[in-house]
Amino acid sequence: MSQVAKIPLRQVDSVQKLLLNDMAREQLGTVAANHMSPERLMRVTANAIRTTPKLQECNPLSFLGALMQCAALGLEPNTVLGHAYLIPFDNNRKIDGRWVKVPEVQLIIGYKGLIDLARRSGHITSISAHIHYDDDEVWEYEEGTEARLRHVPGPEDGKPLHAYAIAKFVEGGHAYVVLPWAKVMKIRNGSQGWQSAVKFGKTEKSPWHTHEDAMAKKTAIRALSKYLPLSVEFRDAVAVDNDGGAHVDYAKFAMNPNEGATIDGEYQEGEADVPEPENLDGTPQSAGETVDHDPQTGEVKEEPKQEDKPAEKKPAPKQETKPVEKPAEKEAEKQEKAPVEPEPGKFDQVMSAIKGDLMDAGAGYADEVLDFYKTQVDQIKAQSPELYDELQSFIAELPKGDEG
């Protein structure tokens, strides 16, 4: 045991050994909040491993970095408090020019964790979030010169209509945000995690399916946070929250804590093995454009891109004599008919995304992945036949029978 405690961090080859390593404890101590003991955090983490065994399979440095982030925020992970969750992910990382699956750890902040962080600002006495259902006893909500919000919960078995959050200030007064359920669903549909779940038919495993109310509460808290004086820890938590679309290089953070946690650019979203404790939750944040989904099936609706639409044919002018072509028009016509040469590296990013999703889904879902990227695949086929052939070869080499 003493030998494990003294070996350098980079040589620690398992999460179990990491919990016994002196250098790991020192790294936790360098970033831990004042009220957070590295020894207690290690004990809490040992319990998290028992409840989520797949954490033991993760990259040790990734695990340590995520644990250090919890220590820096002062949030205990994977406890009944519901403050934060260490989640094992099969991340697709680019290693030696190839995308390979690497089991790593990412951090999801619970809505109760955000509440705890918001209180630390010293300006807020209380903050809470709730859901309004159609079977509640009283619901009064009005904006304007006589704004009011009054809610008396009922059985909570009905249809959700609103999510809202309220904060009370030390100096008096309060602030609140009310989100209609349609707005909550729009935010969900814009999240990367939900889009990925829809693509691969895994919505039943998404926290938005298993813990919808908790997710909606967190959505309301994040919406309210835009109007509150908040702690630095709160803003840091929002920045690194995996369910908000951030994928942090925690292995790098573990070795260089002074540089802070950084968003990882060499990452393709993989599948999360999400545990289901009573209060598990997280909130996605729209990243980029909101994707439209079919309200019945949940499938992504792809809008045709402007460049993919055929040009409208104008009726030919009725002239008995052939019009004289101007040099500029003739040159433009030649350029239109000439084969389009792709810009160098134009398809690198989309090719990486397609390959990453193919690896994540497996050969059994190759058709579904290609259908999702149909517009981009068609462009690659038309403008870069060599890349298209490379993509077909990549699909042919995928392990057979893997259903993702």
C-alpha cells in the first residue's frame, strides 16, 4: 500500500490505486474549498465507486481532475444531497489520427448544487425551484405593473405547465423567472445530449426522460441566474457542467490545476453510463442553433440548406434571334458548370463527427448515422470522392454486430 501511495500520478493505472496515492491527495488539497476536506472527499468517492462500478474503469487522471473540480466548487459528488455527479463516459478521443473510445469522467452539477453555490454569494438568503402542474390547488401568475406569483402545490400527478425559480435577497426583495413548459422543452431540444439521444434512439436513458422534473428545475435556476449577483463558484459550475454541453479535459486539469479546467477541443460526444440516484439531474444549455424536433416522434427535422436548394428556373426570353452572350456571363456559366473544388480541410470537422458517431453507434446503426448526416455526406460525395471512399472504407471496417 505504501508503494502505491508514493508512485507518480502519471504511473497510477487504476482509480482504486488513485484513492491511496499521496500525490492525488495533495492535488485535491491545492484546489479544495475551505470547508472541503480531501480525506472526506476520498471517502465519499469510494462510496460513489461502489454505487457506480464503471467509474473504476475510467482513466485515473480524468477521474482525479473531475474530483478536483468538485473539491474546488465545494460540492460532494454522488451523494443523497444531489449536488454533483461523477459520470463515466465512453469518450471518442482522437489519438494518433484515429478516433478511439476512452472511458473518462465528466461532471454534472445538480440543481441543488447550483442552489448551494448561489447562496454563497452573500447576497441571497434563499433560492428554490418548483414545477406547476395542472392538478395544483392554486396557480396565480401575472406580469406587468401588478406582477404576482402564487403557487399552492397539489398531488403533482398532473401535466406539467411551468417551471419556475425564486430568489430572495438579503437586503429585501426578490426575483423570479417563470418558464412555460413549451420553453423548457425547447431548451431540452437544443441540448447536445438530447440531440445525441434522439439520433441513436436512446432517449429513455437521458436524464430528461428519467428525471424530467429535476432537469426542468435546473433549467429555471439557470434562467434566473442571469439576473442575480452570483458567486464565482456558481459561474465556474455553469461553465464546466457537462450537461450544459461542456466537455472538460480533466486529465489535463489533474496535472496542471493552476491553469484551471479547460474545455476540450479534441472530443466527440460518446455514450454516458448515467447512474440513477433519487435526485439525479442536470440542465442542458442550447449550443449553437436550436434543432427542430417532431413533437410526436422526437426525430430531428433537417432543414434543407440554402446551397442545397435547386435554383429557380427563369423562363427563357421570347426572342427570335439568339442573344449575344456577354463575356462576364459566359465566364460565370463556365464556373457554374465546372466541378467544385473543395477547400483544403473543408470536410475535416464533419468527417471527424461522422466517424465519431459511427464508432459510438456501431456498424448496426451505420445507416441511421449516414441518414442523419445525409446533406453533408451528399456534399462530400459530390465534391470530394476520395473522402467519400475513405468514409465507406471506414464503415466497412467497423466491428460487425455492434449495436452501440
